Amino acid sequence: MKRISYLQLLKWKESEDRKPLILNGARQIGKTWLLKEFGQNEFEHLAYISCDSVPLAETLFTDYDVERIVRTVETIAQVPVVAGKTLIVFDEIQELPRGLGALKYFCENAPEYHVAVAGSLLGIALHQGTSFPVGKVDMLNIYPMTFIEFLWAVGEEALANVLEAKDWPVVETLHPKYVELLRQYYYVGGMPEAVLAYSTGKTLKSVRNIQQRILKAYQADISKHAPKRDVQRVNMVLNSIPLQLAKENKKFVYGAIKKGARAAEFELAIQWLVDTGIVHKVHRVTKPGNPLKFYEDPNAFKLFLLDCGLFGAMSGADAAHVLLGDNCFTEYKGAFTEQFVMQHLATVDGLPVFYYSSDTQLEIDFLIQYDGVVAPVEVKAEENLRSKSLKVFSERFDLKKKYRISMRHFEERDGLTDIPLYAVPVYFKSEEEEME
């Protein structure tokens, strides 16, 4: 499967100031596959070691002698390790207590080697026995497959190319096809195993089974790493997210977890889910000032899952309900739609994302800093574009730029940009991404 992250790996390989690379991301998101594919295609040799399943891996980091480590890698992987020609991959690095610490010494004493590691994001964050090698590693965030990557996977590369080119007149003529494929993406989501199953003709039931298995794997990962006293609370928070997003007021409400629940009980549980990469936490701001971070309200936030397919699996959304008609765009008061938008905004490097609400019931779905300015983003599940909140908010705070995401065709007028829902993955990009 074709992944956008592959291009970022190519840039890392050729960088003159390259450091050992850590792939960050939730479990089951395709980190191992990506590193193996990259190593096999772009290097003469791939020295891959799974630190949790190869007994000899325990001998790798008895000390930080890089040359000894390299010789041990050659012995275990049974391939030559040649600077510039071999990619060294340590998978499940969190299983070895001194593994992350060794990256510092590769950076300082042997920068000529290409070293990449992957593992449970939570396990890496809580790595025991060594300090994190701050400043000595490069980081690459891996997310579920975007709608563009989904189009590639299901053989619709031409449609993906038109979207990426932002050829809006042509996009408009292809609107029904994009909507049909968007429905499919809502159900399948972007977890690589689910996308692969769907793209190779497996049944929708098989796709849903894969999603349920991934959710169980997340629960097992949390049970393994979280303090025992927090495991139940983490699961309670996770299970409440579909209900939270289905509410008209999508601010996270502790009482939806259980009657009488308080923030103090669940703050650590929520942070665990954020640290695993399973959820995105979007804070409220009290004012659309620049930078938005200055106006963050730490006590009010929304939680979104990392993937709309997993959201559907947790919600029990029926395949026919999602794939036929427009139900998936209108049910849950647009919860599916906001989930889709947020998971794609999260992939844009350096894009601050917040939301706004006030006592006067003025609510804005998202606030972003894009192209150097603060702009409100309103998300509509249909073509019904009554946008009173967006208009009032923009006038009250004298905001010159605003975005509306819906099923309407692309249009720009009077500072308002209408963006088709399926075009969100390509519209908001950093300048560096645009250049690529």
C-alpha cells in the first residue's frame, strides 16, 4: 500500500543532519510495515530485529558500545550492516530497558548508520530504565491512512490526483463519486489492516472484525502499561467517546462516563488515551487570539478517536446505515463528520486546532491557525449551509478568514472558503507539504 509517510522517510534518509528515527503512533497503525517496506526498497540490506520476540535481542544493549551493538545486529539479523547501505530497525523497542538510550550514542558516535525504531507509543513514552534521548533523535508521527491514501488503496488514484491538484471544476463534476467513496471510508476507516482487507475484496464483516480486534489490542496494551488502579477508568473514558460526540454540546462531560464522575477521577485516564495516540484532545479557547495557545481553557475539551472506522465499530454503526443513502452524514448530529475532519486536521504538521464556545450558546466547531491567521472552521454534515454562528463569530471578533466544510462544492467569496468534506485531507497543508 502507498503511504504519504514513505516520502518523509525518503527525506530522512537523504538528510545531512539525520539522527536515529523514532516512528510515533498508535499500535496497529502500520509502523512496522512501513519500515520494512522502506528498508527493502531503498537500501541494499534491511537489518530488522523484533525486540519482543527474538531471544538474542536481550544482548543488544548490555552497554552503549555502538560498534559492539552493530556486530550483534549483524549476528541476529544475519545481514551485513554497512553505513549508508543498511537500514537498522529495532521494532518494539520499548521491550528493552536500555534501547532508547542507545539511540543517543548512535547519534553522537556513529551518525553514519541509518537507524529507525518503532513500538508502542505508550511504551516508548513510559520507557523504564533510561532517559529519553532528547535532541538526539528525529521523530515522525504516523497516523491512520487518510482519505487520499484510501483512494490509492482501492484503485482510485486518478480521483486522488484530481483532489491533490485542487482542480475544483473537475472535482465538482466528480462529486457523486467522491461522496460514494467517502461513505466507504467512513465505514472502513484508515487502519491499514482494515483498508487492505477491504481493497482486496474481503467482506464488510471481515473489516468490522478487524476493527474490533484492534480495539481489543488497545485495551490489552493499556492493561499492560497503565497502573492497575487506572485501567478501568481508561476503558470507561474510551467507551464513552461515541456518546460524547453524539451530544449536541460536544464538550467532554464527565457525567457521561458515570453519574457523579469528577475530573479528578479521570484526568490521568484521559491522559493515558492521549499518550497512546488513541484519542485526540482538542481544547476550548476563550478568545480567538493569536496564538490560540495563549487562550486555552485547560478544563474544557473534546475527545476524538484516531480513526472514523474504529469510531463506527465502537458505535455499532451498521454497514448498510453507513454505505447506503446519506445516513452516515446526518446521524449522530454530524459526529462522524467532525470525527473525519479532526483526524485529518491532526495529520497537518504544526497546525494548532482548538474550538470555541460561550455562555451565549455561540459555538464554533474548530479554530485553527493557518496561513498565519486565526480562522474559524464550521463543519456541516449536509448541504444545508445556514451558518449563523460562523457569521456572528467572525463579525464579533473581526476575523477576515473563515472556513465552512460541508457537502457543498468549493467556493471562495468575501473571506469565506467552502471546502467539500472529502477535500479536507488535501486543503490544509503546511507550506513544506505543498512544495512536495
